[in-house]
Amino acid sequence: MRVGILTQNFTGLSGANDFLKHIIFSLQSVAKKQQLELFIMLDVINYRNFKGIKRFFVKQREIRQAKSIFKEFKNIKFIYFSSLASAFLKNNLDVVLPYMGTKLLDIKTIAYLYDCQHCYLPEFFSDDEIKARDAYFQNVVDCQQKIIVNAETVKDDLIKFFKASPEKICVLPYTPKIDLCYYKDYSRQIKKYHLPKRYFMMSNQFWIHKDHPTAFRAFAEYLKTDADMEFIFTGAMEDGRRPEYIRELKDLLKELNIEDKVRFLGLIPKEEQLQIMKGATAVIQTTLFEGGPGGGSVYDAAALGVPVVVSDIKTNLGVVYDRILYFRAGDAQDLCAQMRSIVAKAYMPIPVRDLIAKSQTNMETLGNYLANLIKEV
């Protein structure tokens, strides 16, 4: 079967990019066995605003930029398109995924929906955003034959709020993995950060629902019994829904008097982020809502064998990992207690060869799941 993998809507945020790469890596790992021919589909349409020689050069620039995002996949062919329907026919594709469009196309598609956060935390969205998300989700549920999601809770919510048929919603198995190149040693690249010997790490976008204040308050309490520990945060420091949020977080650090124990590294290259994660005592995840168990940072930590302390929201209970402790979401005192517990466990590092073997097994598990789904459509 000829399978198109759509990159639309997955090249902006790092988490979305990682999710799509997981799909590609997984399908690639089983392509020969499952008799799949894969194509990465890149939407390049901005060049159409130009004419003549400039149009040619702008198109080439767009293609290079788009292709560079997926440079790991040297053995997969690329399709550049401005019309999905025509690209489907021209390349004789059997199915495309993950589809996030709103139109019902005369082609076989497997859709993707993220989560119903707006149904539970409406205060984080405007009325227009809520209406738009409701309309979009309902359209996808009504029009698509199969929809992949990252958690059982998302499936339950689509059934509850949008009357989705249970057999239409397909929950991806929890299969932590990272690009195998990230198991290499990137320690030279992170020397510039002058990291402490011991530190917790939190890798999230600075969005309100990630609940950084609980992490700050828990850490301030933790330092009373372990003053040598520090806390490293990565992720873009912005939330368009509330621009003043970052200033409020920095004010809280001053109030707690822990500014000298907390570092913000911003949005850094993936290989640097994961190298820093390898050295963390534990990854902390305080999120109040997720579309997949633990979110991307816990996914990465599990693939690297790094211990995690995670909020006990229902979605996070779907994490399948033995180096995990849960705390009551939003409860800084309980988080502090679990941080102390995870430190006391003093986990030994897992050999890299074992991590790679597990990652490869997980790739095949997800790949076979998707391959079987593709053949059902």
C-alpha cells in the first residue's frame, strides 16, 4: 500500500513535530514487513504568490525549509503539493494520515484529534475559540471514518461531548521512543549551560494549564531539606492567551526567594534538551490537562529511563512506566513529598543498549498498530 504522511499542522510546535516523527519512525520500522510504501507530504503553497524566476526560487526555498524538518528520513520519498486531492491521485496513494482538515475528501484518510481541553478548562479560551474548536471537532467526528487519539480519556470525551461512535476512535498504544540518534552523547553541546550537578527538570511550553506555579511552590519547600538541588526549565516562555503570565511566574519566584535555584533555558535544540534530561534526577510534570499520557516530556523521559513525578490527572494514569510517582494535581505539598521520595529511590541508570532495544520494540508496536488501521480503512 502507498501511504501518504501529512505534515500540515505538525511543523510549528515541537511537541506536534515530535508526535508526527513518532508516526513516521514507527511506520518506517514495519514498512517492509507490512508492505507499505511511505511518502512524506509537504504542503508548499506560498510560492504561488510570486511569478517568474522569483516564483521558482521561492518554491525551492520552501521545499528546502520544509524538507529540513524531516531530514532524518533519508529513505522516504517526499511529495510536494498545493492540492491534497490532486497529490493523492497523481501519486496513486491508498490512504493519507494524520488528516486534520475540515473538508470531506474523496480519498481515504485517517484523521487525528488532540484533546477536549476547552470543555474542561474554558477559562483558558475565548468564546470564539471554544465555538471554533467545538465546530471543528464535530466536523471531524461526523465526517471521518477513523480518528486516532493519544489517550483513552480523549476517546471518552469525543464520545461524551461529540457523540462519536466508539469504533471510530482509535487510541494509539503508549509506546515511548525517541529518534535513536538522541541516545548519542551530546554532552559537549550543553557545556555552555554550566549545569549544576543535581537538578530536577521540567520541559513544557509555558502555558497556564501546565501549572508551573505548583512546581515552584513544591521546589521552594523541597529546598528546605536539600539546598544543593536546582531546577531546570525548558520551553518557549510565552502564552498568547495571557501575555502577563510569564511576568507573574517570575514574580512568584521572587516571592518564594528561589530565583538563584531556578534556570530558564528557553526553547533549545532537541538534542540539547534530551542530553540535559539524561542528567536530571527526575522529570517533573505538573500539568492539569493532557491529550496524551504524561505529555511529550514524560514520553521522552521514559524512553531515556529518567524517573518522573507526574500529576495524577486521569490521562496521566495511562503512562506505562516503572520509574514513576504520582502526586495530587495542584498540590504543592504532595508534589514536594513525591520529589523527596523519587530522590530517595536513587535509581541506577539503564544501559543505553537496553533503552534502544525497548525503543525499537515500541516503534514496531506502534507501527504495526497503524499499519493494521491503514489496511482497515
